[in-house]
Amino acid sequence: MTTDWNPLLRDQFSEPYWAALQGFVQQERRNSVVFPPEEDVFAALHLTAYDDVKVLILGQDPYHGERQAHGLCFSVRSEVEIPPSLQNIYKEMQSDIGILPPAHGNLESWARQGVLLLNAVLTVRAHNAGSHRNRGWETFTDQIIRVVNAKEERVVFLLWGAFAQKKKPLIDTERHVIVESPHPSPLSAHRGFFGSRPFSRTNSALTDAGRDAVDWAIPHS
């Protein structure tokens, strides 16, 4: 991991859980298809430098369909059909701040602005949702949340759904801001995600702290 995250996370690589986790993932890749591809597992950390983080959006685990996952939560490659949760995120974005959604689901433009698109679990067996949970990834990504929490400047944590909201004890709300709501999935979006205005609330929290707002508009190609 040749980024500014390395010195902050390096101690994890000598922990017993890390060796066990990597052994498990390698075995899974030998025996079945695993998403995302190996080179994309840490894409969130490569696209969003630690120094630049001003927003953290937390997902649960990667999409498990063909060609969907590329290392950023809720995001898919440009040529892939937009998943239902992301369609709902786009609907709320348009309702909240008037931005027309693009015809693709690639959120790299957010990541390059300091929006850390972090899944709690970084790999999954193809077509088997949740198959890599409780193997050690959560220990690693909890540490990512802790080092983001350690930043002096304000960070906005977007916690959508009960799973993400369980991470609230890792966040110092004296310094940072949590924006939470039900998950944007079709099963829960109508129970409070729609109308929660996460994009405008996030930018207000950033500008109130003297930080630049996020340009949520996504290039159309």
C-alpha cells in the first residue's frame, strides 16, 4: 500500500488476524471467483489520500455480481448497470441538491475529492453476498475509521443503515459530524433515506468548519 495510509495502517499487517485473513482470501481466489479483482481491493485508499479525507461513506461489503465491484462502496464500473441502491442515492441527490444523475454508476469523481468510499468488508465470493464477513476485514476497516477519526479537521461520516450506524462509537462527535439515515436499498429507502438530504447536510457541515464543499456532480462520461 504505497500511499499516505501506509504508516497509519502498517501495524495491522503484523497482526495475527491479517495473516489469517490474507490466507483465507488467497484460498478463496484459488477455489472460486472473488470480487473485486485483486488490484482493486484497496482502491478506496489509493484514490482518496488520507490527508484529503473530508467525508467517509461506509458500505457493508462489495457487490457480488459480475464486473460490478471495483473497490469503492456503492460504486460500479461505468459500463455496468446502476444497482438499485445507487439509483436511490442518485434520486436523493437530485431531490436534495438538484443534480441530474449520470447514466453510469462510477463514483471515482467523489473519491478524488476526498470522499472515502469504504466498505467494511473488502472482498466477496461471486454471487454469495456476505461470504467474506467475520474473517478479519472488519478489524482492518474499523482501524481505518479510527485513523480518520483521529484527523484534526472535521470529517463528515455518512452512515446509511443499521450496520453502518453500529460504527458510531468509533467517531468523536465533538470534532466530527455524523449524517445518518436508513439504507438507500429498495427495502428501506422509503423509510427515511428519501428526504434525509445527506448531500446538502454534508456540505453545510464542511463549510461550517471552513472546509471546501464536495462537488457531488458526476461527469457524464
